[in-house]
Amino acid sequence: MAEIKAIVLRAAGINCDMETEYALELAGAEARRVHINRIIEDKTMLNDFQIIVFPGGFSYGDDVAAGKILANQVVHHLSEAVEKFIDDGKLVLGICNGFQVLVKTGILPGDGKELATEGTENTEKERVSKTDNQFLTITYNDSGKFEDRWVYLAPQSERCVFVEPGRRIYLPIAHAEGKVVTKDEATLTELKSEGRVAFKYVDKDGEEGGYPVNPNGSTESIAGLTDATGRVLGLMPHPERFVRATQHPRWTRRENGVDADGMTIFNNAVKYVRENL
Amino acid sequence: MSQWRFEVFNRSGFADVHGQSVLDDIGELGIELVEAVQSAKVFLIEAEFDKDFAGRVAKELLCDPVCEEYFIGRSKAPASLAKATLIEVHLKSGVTDPVAQSVMAALADMGVKADNVRTARKYLLLGEIKRSQADMIAKRVLANDCIEDCVVGDEAEPPSPHLKPYELEVVHWPITDLDDEGLEALSKDKDLFLNLIEMQTIQKHYRDFGREPTDVELETLAQTWSEHCVHKTLKSSVDMELWHGLPAREDTAKMAVPQQVRFDNLLKDTVFRATKELDKDWCISVFADNAGVIEFDEDSAVCFKVETHNHPSALDPYGGSATGIGGVIRDPMGTGMGARPIANTDIFCFGEPDKKLDEIPKGVLHPRRIMKGVVAGVRDYGNRMGIPTVNGAIYFDDRYMANPLVYCGNIGIMDKDKCFKNPQAGNLIVMVGGRIGRDGIHGATFSSGEMTHEHETIFSHAVQIGNPITEKKMLDVLVQANEAGLYEAITDCGAGGLSSAVGEMGQELGAEVDLEKAPLKYGGLNYTEIWISEAQERMVIAVKRENLAAIQKIFDDENVESTVVGRFTADKKLILRYNGQQVGELDMEFLHNGVPKYSRKAVWETPELTEPSIPEKDDYNGELLEILSSYNVASKEWVIRQYDHEVQGGSVVKPLTGVCNDGPSDGAVIQPKLDSSRGLAISCGMNPVYGDIDPYWMALAGIEEAIRNIVCVGGRVDRIAILDNYCWGDCTRPETLGPLVRASQACYDGAMAFGTPFISGKDSLNNVFACEDGKRISIPSTLLISAISIVDDIGKCVTMDAKKASNVLFIVGLTEDELGGSHYYKIKGELGANVPKLDLATAPKIASKIAEAIAAGLVASCHDCSEGGLAVALAEMAFAGGLGIEADLRGLPKSKDCRRSDAQLFSESNSRYIVEVEPDNYNAFAKLMLNLPFGQIGKVTEEKTLIIKSEDGKKIIESDIESLKNAWQRTFDW
């Protein structure tokens, strides 16, 4: 069996790369943090990896909008490479700022067709024009401010390889721009019918609710999205911040079942690669 | 070259959260005529592209396709809106604009090189407001005069960003022939903040030298000799006159003759002395580098530094606090060969936020605006740096209204074999990170002086604007360069910019600097400005010539600018050149050791205070609720949640804890190495009101509180290191210096009693505000103690929330009649006299035994009993745990004079811990506490009620925990 290799993308202002690398290694992958400049210099390096993670942080200070400048960089320099990565059946995970980047590049929610290179002469332009068709975005929390708090997540997708169906998980969020909004009702209906919603914010009993159960006012409590392949996941909460029992906010209460829920996402990714690639 | 203007608005149907928050702030100003606020982002781009491409820039880069829409050009207020006012806020030219830099980079990704990008904010206010009200809104809510210009209406263009290029002209400031008056005038005219003795010393030096100083030489001396940089006051010799206030528990009978105490060097004789005498082998570097360094484990060391950024935060709360945290992060980064930052702390002092506008002195921002701005600044910088902000406190007192205190701390981790620098002659001086601008000129001298109502206009240039991403990028590459061993020394460009960084690093060597080589944000800076600018996000490293190419590749690879600006020499001279022409030459010896030594007078007279007479009652529920709601005690969740306290994945004990994740933790614990179960406990202690009674006891209370908070979460008691941060008034006044001396004496006594060395410290003096009418407002004497310790096994940490019904509650430590300076007296409008007096013999024993009990796994929860006393501590434990508590004051160990119920409930006697113990561990715990003052105070109950019975069996407190929690949370439910 080949080694499972994960690449954790670094860029100016990305700041969750070390703990993300650690989580991947706990899950059994060999993880490497690589600056985006190195990938742009040598796009073929992605061939060596089966998982790419866009970690959390404030890429380029979240200037203009969260994840926007990095998304612009990916669109103009790496769109083909990332599309190929997905077409090759590999996995893409975007956490927090990484999720924002995936949405702002159009990789999420994606529609399968968009992601395929169509051999046009000017692929970059082609990619770019797709922002015209971006029907979904992530914007400011209703509260108007950054918040760090723990949330329960209910899986919605049967198909997303990162997600363990039926298992409610508990993770922290830490963001100011995490509200998923769609341009219109039709987009929302489509997202749901096509199973693109990966996670919803719920309370500890699994029910949707208002603030702070839904910490940012996200449409229909959407916390994470997947694409048509189920091999791309973006989510606002931070699975890499709950890989050990002592990270749970109430671990000192010694309640039953303090499992490191964040590991499920990394474990599932590694398991998928092991079994399928 | 064409200039394009883009405006980006929220699409209707999508909430304009910025507009809404501005509207809320306008409401808080008392202007109710504004019905709605729409905000827009404005981008001004100078670049060669056509209209089609402009459309792409708008669509693909600047505007969110879902929730925003754009307009290219200048949009007018809709004609249908007769009652609309347009206000645009632009950064003053020269002020750093991080968004503009990112847009430039993004345009480059799109294939266009822009010549200039600027950003602005535009507000459309709907409602019938007068021009004067618009101006007030602009000034009070939308913009800050120091860094921003407001343009009201829709016609005016923002000022041009272009500055004239600089042509070299060497300027001399003749000094040798001046008389005393002339010397003082020169110091004042040039904002040097040098006093007459210092000016005379400099004059003599130049007379001996036989020439006149250049401007840059005097500026360098002023920076290096500033209070901010050399701490003249704390290092001066002090003659202290003590009037019946002795640093021990003695009777206070009026003395006929004062006691005289002399210190040759105040700091050396108190704070340093304790560290020296304790001589702990785990202290690696103390009071020597940018931060104090202690051992963490076999391979690693950690360093800790706390700084203040008070004056800048008073003028520009957001920028001031952001650069405060940004600056202190660079201290560990510049300690030894550079540490990686792993945690931030922040402690603020503000005026009470409910002040009416007419209660605010002229030239002072409203405390609520200061608080919001300061929190936002720390939040945005700390979060963007990816450093968890894990511990802090906020203290309110109206004497902080004009001089808010903003303490920012940072902890870093480093290899144990890289704790010292080794710059050598011949090393290249390399500046890394951001570019130099006019921002932050005279910051060191400015922060050493007194503030006045005119400061806002005069010292706007001392305000600095941070760009955390520049600092984060710099950190990322410096960590790699350090691992590769490619530099010999590193330090930060702190107050004084290059002048302090190069001056300090080259102190034992000598240095030559070619100032024209330093990269600038924009043209027009003269050599002095380049040398002393405090433009942020820069470090200086010493690099061997043969390593230059390799280290610059690391920097270039991640788009971090680095420039060789000079080299270190061996002649102990500092030579400054511009385009090859010498513009300054200073003796390192004179620069660093020439500052005259001061002798100062201090006096302390114990104030004649009395205890108030407050009738005793049978019901203290009202008082408890009022204290829980009071600003100092109330929940700071609104602040804490805005900080990312979990990034880096090392969170163990979070600032908020308990069954609903919202109880107040005593201290924080982090796990700096993800693969090791060793942790760091971090805490702080501070109580300025005690200083109004006696700063000696205030300082001891602060030290003990910080230690207690470490112990409460499971930190080792024998590995605690502490930091001192003095914020004081005008210490040239003997009656202001007296309290500082007393606090310093307490620092020595406290450190020795606990075996707890000081490893770093800093002072900020002259926190005085001169009002327009000449009245001077001084802050209360404020000493912050920060503490750090090792946790052997994070799995044994405990938190303060009550865990389980039927568990037993003990209190360890004696309760005395010590309501002086308490929150109970505060809500009654009293100060009192009986300030809590630390028992130096017993307190360390208690701390050790509690730590032992926690390490032995005997403790279910542990909470320090401090602000608000026993009643508040029990209430917090109960509601944090979602359980009830039944307590009985008969079980309380108390002194003979502590008979009254209110004293028993609310006294703030030091070194008291409330400990929850499982019934099975009862005997083991009690056995450990033998010979200490301790008692069983009650038990945890299933009924969600806090009941406290008085000694005669009356339920003097009976309240459901929801009401208590609600009282505690509603104050800052912003």
C-alpha cells in the first residue's frame, strides 16, 4: 500500500497549518506544509499527494473579503491543477478560511462540469468568468463580529467521504465571516436536493435553532458543503482543534464520551484514500 | 495613468452589518435622527487598464457576486432621498493601508500592475441631521482624526497621496552655545522630551567633541534615553521618606520622625534583587533580553513579555491596541535567536463605559469607544497572527478615562540552545519585514510624556497602523531562517525603530548604517525619519556575509522583503550615512551609558482612612447581584469570544469554562507542543483600588492573586515566574513615586516569600492627563503581575465550575475583616481602610498544599476567592457548573475580628481557595490541609440554588443560579 500523503497549503496569513498537519499525521497520513508559491512554481508536485487541505487563518488578512485574495490567486494560478486533483479522484478539504477560499473559487459547491477542464484555449479566463455564476457565498456573521465558540454539527450528506453519516459531532468555530448565503431560493433548493450540504449547525439534541446554535445566521444552518463528487468538503468549524480529549471545553467535567470528534474527518479522509486510491 | 474609482455596496436583502453597527454607535452618541446607515467600500486604483477590465476587477475581485453590487465611479445619493448625508472616510496620506496592499497583489495575479491603490469607506446616513451633527458623527463614530480624514458631501476629492521626493540636507541643531533656557526650548520645540540635566549632559558631550550635533544624533539620544526605553525612574536612586507605613504588619501609631530608606537603584534593590537572591536554575535569561526566558522541558524554553501601549491607544484605540499586541509579539520573536509566539494575554483599564458625553474631558474619546476600539484592535491583530489570546482582565475606574491602560503580553517557545544572540563585527545588518513610513515617529518619547487635550492633533504621527499579515509572513520566514541557523542575532524594531534595534544590537560592537538603503512605503522621508520611524512589522537580524544569499532566498520565497542596511563594526561607534554622506556619529558608550543617573525623592504617608459604618442585614441577595453585575466582576464573555483562544490547537483550560462554556476560568492552560502532555499555565493579578489604601498591600495582593490563579488550574507552584508592569502617574512628584517604591518593596517581599522570581518587567510612567482648564487627572497606581508556570501533566488540570452534587466544598485560607477597597464597599460608595494584607508566612504554604492536592487528583474543582469575596466565588462556581451550592458560614475559618456576615461574605482577604472534593477524597484532602486554616464550607447540590447561611443559621443568601448568572452576564451583553 502506498503512503498516504497530504499537503497542507500555506499562504500569507494562513495560521492553522501546523495543527492541521498534526491532525493528518494522527490520522496516519504523511503531511507536509507547503507554501502556495512552491506549488505555483511546480504544479506537478501535487501529483505526489492524495489529499490537499486549505487550512484556516486569515489569508492576506481577509482583505476585501474573507478568503477572496487567496481565491483570486488560486483561480489565476492553480485552477487547472486543483481541477485535475479532483478529477483524479483525490480529496480536497477546506477548513474555515479554506472553506471560504473553496467557495470563492467556485470549487464549492461546484457542479462537476465546472471542475472539468474543457480544453479551452484560455482556461484561466474561463475559470474567472465563472465568478459570474457564483450563486453562493460566505459573508459576515449576523452578530457582526468574530466569535470563538463550540457548536454541534449534524451530518447531512450520505455521500461526502469525510463525513460519518449519523454521527453528530462537536467542534469549535472561530470566524467573523461564516454565514453561508445563496443568491436565491432555487440555488438553495438545488443544494439540498443534490446533497451538497455536508453539515448543519444543531443543538446538543440535534435540533436546528437560532443564535448561538447557529452561530453566524447561516442559511438553513449550513455549516459545511460538499461537491458533486463528495470528495471535496468545506466547513467553517475546525476539526483540527478537537483531536484530543483535553481540547473539549468540558473535559474536566469527565462527562461520558469525550471523543475527539475532529478526528473523524481526518480519519475518514485517510481511510478513503487507503481504500480507493 | 488613469484613476478608477470603485464603490461596493451590500445588495438589498443582505444585511449591512457595518452600517448597522455604525447606526448603533450613533444611537449611543444620543443622536436619534439617523434612521439608517448604508456603508460602502471604496477602492481608488491607479492603473493602466480599460473599462472592460475595470468591470472584471469589480466583478471578480472587489465585489462579492452574491451579496454585494458595485458602481464604477462616484455614486450620488439617490435623488429620492432628500434627507441623506454622504460621508467618506479616507486614511491620511502615509497611513498604512493593508487592504490596498492586498488589492495590489491580487491585481498582479490578474496580470495588472497598479501604481497605487487606496481604500476608503463611504457612509450614507438617512435622516434629517444638521451639518454639525454630521461632523460630530464623522468625528466621534466614523473616523479618527489621528489617522483619517472625513469628507462630508459627495463632491470633495480625497487629498493626493503623492509626496515630494526627499533631497538630502544635513541639519545641525546647535547646542553648545545655548543657555539653560535655550536647551529646554530646543528639547520642547523638537519634542525630544529630554530634561535640562540630560540636555546639559549632551551639551557637555558636544562641547568636548568640539562640534554641533546633527538632528539625527539628538533624536537618537532622545529615543535611547527616553523613559520608555531606559526606565530612568525605576533605575534611579531614591530617598524615601516613610510616615508610619511600614512594609509589614505593624501598628500604625503616628510617627514623630519619618523613617528614611535609601535605594541606590530602585529596580536593582527590589525586583531584580529578589530574582538574583532566588537564583533559580530554571531561569535562563532574566531582565536582559526582549523577554524573560525560563526552561520549559529538556529541549525547550519559553519566554514571556508584557508591554503597555497606553498613549497610542488613548488617541487611536484600534490602531494603538493592535500595534500594542503586534509589538509585544515581536518581543519573543526577538528574544534569544527568536521564539515562536504561542499565546497572547491582554489586560485593559478603562473609564466606566456608561459616561455621558459632557462628563468626558476635551480631547478624550468616550470610554465605550475606547473599549470597543481596543478590543477590536487586539482581536484583529492577535487573531490574524494565529496566536491564541488566552488570558486577561478588564478593570474599570474613571481615573483611566483619559489614560486607558492597554497591557499586551506574549509568550513564545524556543529551543533551549538558542536562547542567546551572538552578533559579531562584520555581520551585515539586515532589516526584514515591512517598509518604513512616517507612522510612529516619536512614539518612544511621546509615550514617556504627559498627555494633554491637544495631543490628539500634535501627536497624530506617533500613532502607528499595524498590518498583521506582514508580521505573520515575517514570522513564517524567520522561523525557517532560525531553524537553518542563518543569522547570528535578532531583535525587533520597537519604540525608536531602527535606532533602537541597531543601537541595542551593536551596543558592544559598533555599527554603520546607510539609511538610503532602507525600503520606504513612499518617498519624501528624510534620514532622521527613516532612522527613528516606528513603522511596524520589522525585525533586524545580524547575518554573516556568507549566509546572505541563503537567508534572502528563504525571505524571497514567501514574498518577504529584506534589505542589507549596514554592518556591525568593532569600533563602538554608530555611524549613520545617507547616500554616502555621514549624517550622524555617536559613541555607543555615550549613547547607552551616558544618560545621567538620577536621584529622586519619594514620600509615603499612610492615608488616614476609616472603615464606614454600614448597618448589618439579614439578606444580602441584592448586594451579591449588584456586585456580580458591577463592571469589574461581570462576565467578559463579549470580549473573550472575539478572541481566537484555540488556534494552534493547544487549548487545555480555556478562558471560559463550565457546563455551558461560559464560567470564568481563573487561569489558562495551553499545551505548546502538540505531542507532549506538558503544559503552561498563565494568569494575572491586579487590584488598583487597594493601592488607594496602600500600594504595598496592593502589590502583594496582585502577586498572590496571579500565583493563586496558576495554582487553581493545576500549575506547579515551584516553577512560577512572574512579570511586573508598573503604570503610574507623574513620578517626578515624590508623593507619586512613594507608592511606586512601596509597591516595589512588596515585589521583593512577595517574590522572596513564594520563591517566585521576576523574569521581565516594564513601566509606563506619566499616565497623567492635563485638561484644558489645567486640571490634571492621574491614573491610580497600577501594578499588573503576570504569571506563568509549568503543568507537568495537562490531564490533571482542574477548572472552577462545580462538578457534581453531593461533593464537599472546602475553603482554604483565613477570612479576615478586610473589606477595604472591596467591591462590596465600592457598591456602597466607600473605600474603607482595612485593605487585604497578605500573610507572607502562610500564603506560600497554602499554595503548595493546594497544588499538591490537585496533582494528587483529589480536587474536582478549585476557584480563587478574590474580587467580590466568598459570595461571588461560590456564585460563580455554582452557575458555571449548573448546580446549586449550600454553604454555611459556621464552617468558614476566620479571624476573631471577622464577625459580621457582610465581611464574611464579601471580604477580599488574600490566599483563599474554594475547593470541591468528592466525598471519597474527603479524608485525604483534609489530611493534606492539616495545620492550615481551612474548613468545610458546604456542599454542591442538585437544586439550582445558592444558599449561604450566616453563623446564626439565617439564609442571608438564597438565589437561584439563573438569576445570579443573568446578573453577571447582562452588563456586557453588547
